[in-house]
Amino acid sequence: MTRTVIESKTKTVVIGFDEPFCVIGERINPTGRKKLAAELEAGNFETVLKDALEQVACGATVLDVNSGAVFTNKMAEDPRYADNNFVEPPLMREMILRIQEVVDVPLCIDSSVPGALEAGLQSCEGRPLLNSVTGEEERLELVLPLVKKYNVPVVAISNDDTGISQDPDVRFAVAKKIVERAADFGIPAHDIVVDPLVMPVGAMGSAGQQVFALVRRLREELGVNTTCGASNISFGLPHRHGINAAFLPMAIGAGMTSAIMNPVRQVEMEAIRAANFLMNHDANGGEWIRFAKVLEAVEAGATFAEASAAASAATSGRRGGRRAR
């Protein structure tokens, strides 16, 4: 069975067909978060650290770290800040160093800037996931050497120089191209986690059916693990979390093995915990029973984040600091 191994200093997470679904926390991302971007510009990492702690408590086993901040004020003072190649590498390095001080989970280094990817690789303890490579020729030539040099797994997004195709067969062909090009660099298929690209169901009624079929093909024909930006499916629609919560177990049933998502949303995490149990990826329902106690605390008046943090602290105390898997 395909196993993609990601590591922090002391923890190992395995993404695989026979493993519990891997939740990659998405919140450490300044894109569309003006408050967070302003904090980062001021050298304030308070929200980054809060988000790291909260996401892990709520069930994220990997944290995505995105350095795509726009420093508007500094840009007005110094034109170099208009260049992401100048802004992102030192920001990525600082974010990762600070996050690793408060949580010990594997990280997913997320940037479109190769310099930021390498800065993250140099700063990470363990074996992070790199996010991402596409089928674009320039991107393949820039990112795959980094994947090989640092011996890390990589997210492969199914678009190429022609853009994002609405044809699932084209997106599969792009994924196959990336896997084959990676092999030319000596990168095995088990270190490629394919994002088949989820289209919004509000714009394309067959979007869910497309991605489920694609995931099955990627698993059966290429033998690769898969991921996605889970909230893309509900983009532009009301009551998005209900749609996401229905989509995730269906994707898991089709063979999807991870998602980049917000773990602080109770309804999505409840759906994933139940799906793990139903897929026989939760031995004797132990994780579901522990999660049920979190839900009971929520019913008693705690927020999901508060209840999750309390349960996490209690579990950590019982484990006595042993290495987690």
C-alpha cells in the first residue's frame, strides 16, 4: 500500500490508503486575512501561534504554513517589498521556527516562491510536505530538484501551462505527467500527493462526481495518495460547512487520503471522525469515543476549540510525553 511519510522532530504522520484521513490545517495563511497579514507585517506572530495550537488541538495532524503575505505599508516605503521573492523567504523561515516552538506536528510548506520553499525546507525539523508543484514546465524544473535534494514528499496540483481544465481526463493526464517527471528525478510515486483540483459544485453540478472518479483513478492507476482544498467544493454557496461535511466522507469513501482544510469547524471534523470509524481506520472506535467526549463538552456550553483543547491537554497528560504516531 502507498505510504507517504511526513515527520516533525518527534512525530510521524503517514498518509495512506489504510491510514486514518490526514487533516492538514489550512489557517496559517494570510491570503484573504487582512488582520493576519497586518500582524505579520508588524512582526507579530500571535495569531500564527494561536492558530497553530488551536488547529492541532482540534485534530490537525499536519499544519500548512503559507507565507503569501502582502506588506502594503512596507511596500510604500521600500519597493523591494512588492516582490514576493524578497518578502516570502525570510517570512517563511520565521513562521516555521516560531510554530515549531509551540507545536510538534509535521508541517506543509506552502508557497509559489521557490526561494520560500527552500527557506522552509532549511528551517523545518523532520520531513515536511512541500506544497506544491504543478504540471507547468517552469514549475517542474524549479520544484522537483528541491524535492529530490531534501528528500521530501510534494503536493502535485493537476494544472499545467494551459491552465485548469474542466475535463477530468485532462487533469488525470497532468497528474500522470507529474508522476512520470518526478520519476525522472528519482522521486518515487509514494512521495507524490496529487491534488486533482475540486471545482465548485455551485458552478459545476458534476464537480463532486468528477473528483470522486478522479481519486479512484489516481489510486488505482497511479497508486498515489491524494489531497484537496476541501472548501473549494462549496465556494460561493450558503451554509458551506454542511456541504463540506457531506463531501469529505464521500471523498474518503472514493479513496482520498488527506485534505487541506479548517479543522476548527466541528461539523467537518465530526464527519471525518465518523468516516474513519466506518472505513475501519479507527480501531475499536477509540478515537470516535474520545471525540464524543468533546461533543458532550460542546453540548454543555464550551466552544469546539475550547473542548478540543481541554481534551488534548488531558490526553497529553495521560500519555506522559511519549512519542506519538
